[in-house]
Amino acid sequence: MQALLSGEGEGEAMPEAGGRRLAPAQVIEQLRAHLTARRRERIAEVVAGRTKRLVPVVEGLVNTGNVSAVMRSAEALGCQALHVVRGEGEQRFKRSQRTSQGAQKWLDLVRWEGPEACAAHFREHGVQVVATALASGAVPIGEIDFARPTALVFGNEEGGVSDAMRRAADRTCIVPLPGFTESLNVSVAAAVALRHARRAQGDDDEALTGDLSEAERERLTARFYLRSVTGAEQILKRKLAEEAS
């Protein structure tokens, strides 16, 4: 898990060069030539589809393969952040060959020691907390108002979300299953629920629209350029040193 969260934190600082911190626009200008036109177009498309109004949260997962799979689904569906709540079983993760295929490289990963602090953070920012759980009072996911900013919580493979998380959440929901199968693997459930939520936000099936401000899009573009260009920080420092000489 530590390896998966090596880039954790909400956003990241722009690099420094010549004793000053670069603005996102400067990073973009200096690194453009090191990316193909198609890569620049793809980054623009991805940034345009990013949302901060839907945030997946995983609590106490013990299988790194499941964590990776949730990351991959979240990134593919345009979520920019993923929050991870520490669970009692965190020290006994089972190894898995499954991988996020680099999804964590593009996500803001935020770590919490417990559900109460995580839920309080979201409420302070006007975000409803919805736990997915087979619990009394849980409603079908179709009854959740995803027009509101929402943190959607998925629990661990054995016991689901914790009692503390259910108490901290504003609502609980289930994904109705019309077949004989009564439950889904957590990574599959997360993919289904997140896709439903994105559609419920008003997105169509062809293009997932984002909701970042212009400044947020520029900053995210700069970050993606930094992560796409090998040796980006060294390139920036060298170019600025040349300009200053």
C-alpha cells in the first residue's frame, strides 16, 4: 500500500528554478516541445473531463490488487482524487499481481487515519458522504442525489465499511443486482457505482464532462506535463538558467 500511495497528497507544488517557483503557465510553455501533438491533445481531453465533485473513498482494503483496480476505475472515469482510510487490517495486505497500470500517477491520493476525520473533512467542504453498505436504511444508489458533491465510500473485502464509517456517513446505499449473484467484488462494485454516479451528474455516455475551473485546469495540465516528460524538472531548470545568462 505504501508504494501505491507514494505520491499521496492533494495536488503538488510547481517546481522551483533560479530561486523562484514556476507558474503553471511557465511549466506548460517550457515543456510543450517535449510532448507530441497527440500527447498534448490527450492531456487536454483528460483535463477537460476531470471532476472534483465525485470522490471515491476506500476504507480498510487488505488486497492491494483491489486498491489498484479502484484507482484505475476512478482515474478512467475522470475522478481526480481518491481518499484512503486506514483500516485495522492494513498491516496484512495480501500480495497481488494486479496493477493500477499507472493510474496512481495521475491521481491526487489523500490518506486518513480514521473515518471520522475523513467524513468531517468532506462535510466542512460541503460534500455529502455516502457509504456503500448492505445495512439497514440503505437506499438504492439511484436514489442518491449525485448533483451534489459526493464522496462515495467503499469498504473492505471482508466486512464492508466499518460501523464508524456508517455512523459518520450522511447516507448509505446499495447497488441493486437483478441476478442471482448477491454481491460484487469491491473493485467491480466501485466501477459500477462510480459509472452510475458520473452518469447521474449529467454526463452522457460519449464524453465525461469535467467541472474544474480554468485555473485548476491549467494547474492540472502543468502537473500532467511534468509527469509525462522524462527529466522535466531538470529541463525546466536548464532552460531558465539559459534565459537568465
